[in-house]
Amino acid sequence: MTKAKFSKKQLPRKKDDLSAWFLAVVQAAELADYAPVRGTMVFRPWGYALWERVQESLDKLIKGMGVENTYFPLFIPLSLLEKEKSHVEGFAPELAVVTHGGGEKLAEPLVVRPTSETIMYAMFAKWIKSWRDLPLKINQWCNVVRWEKRTYPFLRTTEFLWQEGHTAHATHEEAEEQVREALAVYEKEFAEYFALAGITGIKSEAEKFAGGLKTTCFEVLLPDGRALQAATSHDLGQNFARAFEVKFQNQVGEEEFVWQTSWGLSTRALGGMLMIHGDDQGLFLPPALAPLQVIIVPIFSEGEKSVIEEYLRQLVRELEAELRVRVDDRSSHTPGWKFNYWEVKGVPLRLEIGRREVEEEKVLLFRRDTLEKEYLPRRGIKEQLKTILGDQMQQARERSRRFIEKQTREVNDYQEFKEIMAEERGLIRAFWCGNPDCEAQIKTETKATTRCRPFALEKEKGHCIYCRQPAQERWYFAQAY
Ligand SMILES: [Zn+2]
């Protein structure tokens, strides 16, 4: 019998060392592996199947907004990127630039896309002529490259996968509505597929998207108390439209610049989800995203194999109509090895079927989230499993919500702020006067940045946590991943 390459016993404990735990789980669960170029990562089948589930679910929601998929080239002429000044300044330190092609030095260097605003909007300028061409709403699923100094699987890789939505509208109101709608789509995706709660709001000027007018975000809280920006939706205003001359004739024949939005979710969100839901046994995948929801491990005994196989065939036929299910009947591994294997990979439910289960017309169920085993009657099994999977989703989402609630503190004293950020971290709601200098000083002294200002924020009377000047808004602060 084959010995497991990674047994659960070798995983570091999650709460002792989150980073070491995650690196070990990524390998043990066969999600991803390091590639030859530093900071790049190979998605192994289990990891890519997860991303495919994200694509499948999110793509439906995106198309539901009347957005169509496109594909733009990987290379962007450097001159195009330089058209929007603050955009190029924001991305310059992270650019990968191609200077040679076909054995010759290129007349103009090409940038490997860090994001596609510039190449897309050069085309928008060509496609949009009149108010009749608006709104233009497109999305692209692709890879982008940002040359990061410090990298970490899923959360920060030099090349990553994402979707980027881009729209152009006749009015600012319409664009603002699109920004809200895209963020609502992300909230739905996180709640219903990632089983994650998070915070939403508006970014400060220092933290917003380079070249945009306003950035809204969905952020989650990692188990080590750091915030992770999981998705963003930007109001680009007319900044890019001016730089790329994306103009249209309005209904009275006047020329106007379009109003634009862009919004994205990447494989980093997947990393956050894996980190939040996992435990000392490995991953726990929320059932709505899990490539496999039910793994069945048969326990064959001499002379009973064909009876058990027939029982399995009928069971699978019934379940696979609505659930993602597989039988692991490999004779090369023991049942115990298989239990470990699928537990590390985070499959939400396992069924064990042996002679006794067949005789008594039942199944032995193992729940990956609670680690509990129980017998269920064979009759009506599909409905029972669907109920349990739904319960797992709900409980996982609830756990992440409670964690945020517990780790969010209202702080009015800077000394206390500093102490919290030096120890437990988490989210702090504190007054900020809006002065970028205070924000920058807080970042230098505590590593905490403004994460966002909640949308539905009631004005209060208070004093800036840093300079003590009057302030009316409590912002979310946290150390960001
Ligand atoms: Zn201040």
C-alpha cells in the first residue's frame, strides 16, 4: 500500500503559524506548486478545478448585468500605458517589460498587462461614436502580471488569474450605478459560493485604484487579523476617457467624454477563502465551490465486492443528478489513506460504504467541517445530503461573520490602537480627519492602513485618532495582507 506523501499529522497547527500551515496545506492538498520563475505558481488540477467553479458561478452573475466576455492581447505598447499619468505611476514599479522579440530589439517596449484599462480603452475610442453605442459593458477572464518583491501562493503571485470588467456610460449616474451593481455581484458571490462575510465601503485617496476617481471594495479578515482586499469596483470617472479620447455624440449632437467603471476579482480571493475556512486537518471547501461535494469510499471485504459495487452504482446514479460526487475505488490505497487524502483536500462530505451499510440499507457519513460521523438511512439520501451541504455553507458563512464581529474594535485612543496592531491586529473602527498625512503616519507607525469607509456611515462627533482634530467619520483600519 502507498504511504501518504503528506499526512495530516505533519501539518503545522493553523493558530500557531498561519503562514507555515497554509504553505503546507497548499502542497498537501495538491492545490498548487512553485514554478521555476520566482513568485509564479502552477495551479494543479484540484486548485484549478476550484478556480473553474469560481468562474462558472461568477460568470453567470456578471452576464446577469448585461456584460459580455471578450479577450484582449497580453501585450500593451508602453506608450499606451503612459497615457494616463497616475495610472502608469501606480503600476510602474510592478511592470514586466518585453524589449526583444524574434531575436531583435523592439522599436517600442511592450508591457505584459498588469491590468487592461489602457489597451481596452484605446479600442473603446474606436468603437464608441454615438450615444447609441452606450453603455458598452465587457468582461475578460485572463492572467495579469505584477512584478512583486514578496510573493506568497495565491495571495500574492507575480502572475495571477482574474476577471476584469470594464464599462463605458453616457452619464456619471449610470456609471455609479454600475459600480454599485458590480460590488453587489461580488457580495453575492462571496456569500453564496465562498461562504464568506466581509466589509464593504469606499477607499481613501491613498488606497484607491491608480487613475480612478473612487474605489469601492469587499474585504475579508484573515485568521491572523490582517485584512485582505478580495474584490474591488472602481468609478473611473472621465480620467481614462480624456486620456484615450473615448468620446461620443450625445442626443443633441454635442461631443462628450464617456464615464467608465472597472471591477475585478482574482485568485487572491480564493487564497483568502482557503485560509479562512481551513483547519488543522487541512482545507474545508464551502460546498457551493467544492469541485467535489461528496467522496464515497467503499470498504470492500472478501466475497462481498460485487454486492457493494451494485449498491454504489445505484447510490452514485441517484446523487450525481444534483451533486458533484465521486467514488474512490482505487485498489492501490487503503480506506484510511483515502480518508486522510480527501480530508486534507477539503471535500465537504464523505460516505463510507461496506458490507454492513449494504445489509442495513444505510450509509456512514463524515462531515469535514465538524469532523463528526453519523449513520443516515439510504432511503432519501440525496435530500438529506443536500440539507447538510446547505447547513455547512450557512455555518461557514456564519463563522466568518462572527470572526469579523469579534475582531472589530472601536478605538478612540492612539496608544490603544498601536497596542492592538502590535498584538492581535484585526479591524479597528477609528475617527480619521481625512488628512492624508495622518493616514501616512499611522501606516508608518502601526503598519495599519485605512481599509475603507463604510457606505452607510452615520456622522458622529469625534476626534482624529492621530492628530486629535475634529472628525466625523469612523474608518476601518487594519494591516493589509
Ligand atoms: Zn488627523
